[in-house]
Amino acid sequence: MTSLKQMFTHRVIEQVESARDNVLHKVEKIQQETQKRLESVKHEAQKQVRETRKMAAGAAWWVFSSALSSLAASAIAGYLAVTRFAIL
């Protein structure tokens, strides 16, 4: 009778260990997939940061060139206003 109990106990222990191993394997797969997705998100965020910096640099140059054009136009208008009024 003891032998039967031992066999039953051994079988239950094997099933529990097998279930534990399956759970551990699934957890490991989930961790690996999570890490892979995290790296993908990190890479995408870095890409977006680079693109945003490029756009910001382009916008800065546009603002600078607009200001420079306005400065030149104002200087020309000022010069014309001063020289025309000085002649009259």
C-alpha cells in the first residue's frame, strides 16, 4: 500500500514540476517578447526624436531666413525713405 501511495505521490510531484516548468517557460517567452517590443519602441522613439530635430532645424532656418529677408526689406525701405525725403 505504501508503494502505491509513493507512486501516486511521485506522479503528482512530476505533474506539479511539469506544470511549473511550463509556466516558467511561458514566463521566459513573455519576458523575451516584452524585451523585444521594448527595444522596438525605444528604436522608434529615437527615430521620431531624430525626425523632430530635423524638422525643428528646418523651421529654425526658415525663421532665420524670414527674419533676414524682413531685415533686408526694412533696410531698403528705410534707405529709400531717407534718401527720397532728403532729396525733397
